Amino acid sequence: MAEVVERVVGALEGRGDDGATEGNAGLLLSSSRMPDLASRLRRDLQAEGVVISEMGKASSGRQTVVTLRLPPGAKSALEHVDARLHVSISLV
């Protein structure tokens, strides 16, 4: 899984911080049973009114890792999404 995380974080870092604003949260989510994690996150966060400024995704075997850059104040929306999707969330 470490290799998957490194790939997806590296891809976001390679883009630079053009879309980032001060206070944006870096977020790492993973799931071993949800290959469509990125599309579910995008759909559910948009339904909560959260704009995703950057997203990266990688998979290895059954493990899917998604990183997001979110605006400040998205914590309550993340809690709602986490409750629905049952994913592992880490703020970075």
C-alpha cells in the first residue's frame, strides 16, 4: 500500500500548488473494497457543497487510495461522507 500512496501523492505534488489556497486540507482516503472510491467521493462531496480543487487516485490489487485537496471548513462534509462510505481517512 505504501507504493500506492507514494504514487498518488507524487502525482499531486507534480502538478504544483496552482489550485491550492492557504488553509486547504490535504486528505488521504483508502479502501480495500471500493475500486470506484474516487467517483463516489466526488459525487458525495459535491452533494455536500464541497469543491475539490485537486484529486489523485491509484490502485494496487484490491487497495484504492485517493488524495484530495479540499477547502477549509469541509470537515463536517467529510464526516458525513465517511459515515456513508466507511473509508479510512488521514489528514496530511
